[in-house]
Amino acid sequence: MNLFDVYPLFDLTLVKGNGSEVFNEKGDKYLDFYGGHAVISIGHNHPHWVERLQYQMNEGISFFSNSVKLPIQNELAEKLGKTSGYDDYSLFLVNSGAEANENAIKIASFHTGRKTIISFSGAFHGRTSAAVAATDNKKIKALVNPDDHVIFLPLNDKKALDKTFAENEVACVIIEPIQGVNGIYEATPEFLQQISQRCKEYGALFIADEVQCGYGRSGKFFAHQWAGVLPDMITTAKGMGNGFPIGSVLIAPHIQAWYGMLGTTFGGAPLACAAALAVLEVIEKDNLISYTEKIGNYLIEEIQQLPGVKEVRGKGLMIGIEMQYPIKELRNQMMSKFNILTGNSSNPNTIRLLPALNITQKQAEEVLDAFKALCQ
Ligand SMILES: Cc1ncc(COP(=O)(O)O)c(C=O)c1O
């Protein structure tokens, strides 16, 4: 059987990972500045992550459905609440970013009895039905994914936001505090504050999609925390499990659950919880959030000075480098000449850097040297 051919692949075969280094089948080493698409938060095969998973398999339970008590789920909820500053929220565990957003949007609709969603130009929220409807990309919507209940507004347009609230019964606003797939564009603090305020005034729910920008990546645990707002729901995935599939919805205390409202077979599986606990423990022990801000600022300042760079966007280790020209060749050369992996975005001129939060100063310098050599 062949794989269903939906992914255009780089000519690169990876067989091993260690920290921010990955290796091909010949043993050649590559520096991963893409974090496997913002997923690798504490480094490939981090020893504590491996140990936590092995312990769960050797001494604990690997899987049971959500019909029994699984204390490791409560342990994760407690740790995530404390680390993120959302102690009083509840946690619904899922398997991916799309599933997290799908459930958050459903919760908003159940809670408000409404269906209109406000989303933004360039938004990416996933490929399942409610999530893809709120995604600004017609190409990935099938006929079974209607989006006539979604209103797309320009990012950071306060007037359009006010007008839309005044004219519609809005169920929720879903926003990436820092847009990822679109090429790293930030929602301004004032815009996030306005969303929060309007949602309260009109009885709608504010969903922060932190699937890519959350989990310490921006230099705060959640990127919306730079704006001092409290969303009604926060969705997570990617960096949460460091490669073990897990996602979640953090849900404000005023939103009521009822039996049967949501459900999933695999969500909250003990192995996934063990991986997620390992990530939080390493983030805390190694002080990775403040380190991310520091090393991210260093990279941003240095990259801004390179020839050919039009703009550097982002925060912490979520960095978009917009060049004055398409980046395809530059990215290929980063890989073929310097063995450095970077990401692209839907903006053809923008490279994305989304490395593990514990990249070393030496690795950062190695990437800067490669950029310096190529951006002449
Ligand atoms: C902001 C954001 N939301 C949701 C998703 C979807 O996550 P997943 O691919 O895990 O379904 C992504 C994936 O890139 C994302 O960047």
C-alpha cells in the first residue's frame, strides 16, 4: 500500500532525533530550527520525556477510555493550571489542534445557542468541519464544510469588529494571538482587549487559538498573556506533547459542562498525559519561558540587520523573517549547504523559525552565520 499522496516532501529522510539535532539514514546531522512544525518544544527525545513515557508504560497504564478515573489526567490539569496561570479553568483533553478548536467552537455554540463565528484574514484553525470553516483558505474546504456562518474580518480592524458585533448575534471570536501559518502576524494588545470586551458586552465567547503560539513559544506561557486578556477558552496542541499527539481546551469557570456534551476515545490517554507532564516539568525546571524570550530577542535583533530582510515579525521563538524576495531558494540552501531546517508559510517571502525552546546560544549563532553567508 502507498501513502495517500497529499504532502509535497523535501528530499530528506529522518531516522533519529536528539535535542535540536535530527539525523538522516546516513547519519548526517541537521539542525532543526522548525521544531517539526512548532511541535518539538523541549527537544527531540528529551531524556525526561523518554523516562516519563517509559515509566508510564512500565509501571502505569498505557490506555483506558474516558469511562474510568485516570489520575494522571488530573495531575496534568493541575500542573497546566499552575504553570499557565489558569488554575480556575477546566481542561478538556483531545488529540490535535483541529480537534481542540472544533470542540471550543462547539462549546461556544452550545453555551450561547448561536452559530455566527468571527474569524480573521489569514487565520488557520485546522482541517475538521468547524475549525476549517473558521480557516481563511477556500482551497482546503470541501462542500461538506460550509462557512456561511463565519465572518472573516481584517486582523486588528477594531471598527470592523464593532460593526460586526452590532449587526450579528455572535457565538464566538476565534483568533490566533500570533498567526502562524499565515507568516507570523501579531494581533495587537489593544485588538485582543477589544475582542475580550465586546465578547463580554454581547454575550459571545472569546477563543484564543494557542495551538502554535502557546506553550512558552512567545516568551510567555500563552501569547495572549502579553495583552493581559482572559479568553473564555484557550486551545493548545503542538508543543504540548513534544511530538506525542495531545491537544486541549482550557475552559473558563463560567462555562458549564454536562454529561455527553463532548467526548473522544483517545483524548486524555495516559501516555499522552505523561508526555505533556514531562514537557511542563522541563519548561519549569529549565526556566524555558524566560530563556525563550531572551534568545528569541537576540535572534530577532541580529536577523533584522541582515541584507535583503524586509521585516522580522514575532516574539520569542516564533519568528517570521520576510525577505525582499521569495524564500524558496534561501530555504533550500539553508538545508543543502548548512544542514539547517527552517519552515515556510503561506507568504512566499517569509521563512518561519519555530525551534525547540531550549536551543543553545551556539545553535542560534550557527543559524545566524548561515543566514549571514546566504543573505549577501
Ligand atoms: C494556529 C493553529 N491552529 C490549529 C492548527 C491545527 O492543528 P493540527 O494540525 O494539530 O490539527 C494549527 C496547525 O498548524 C495551527 O497552527
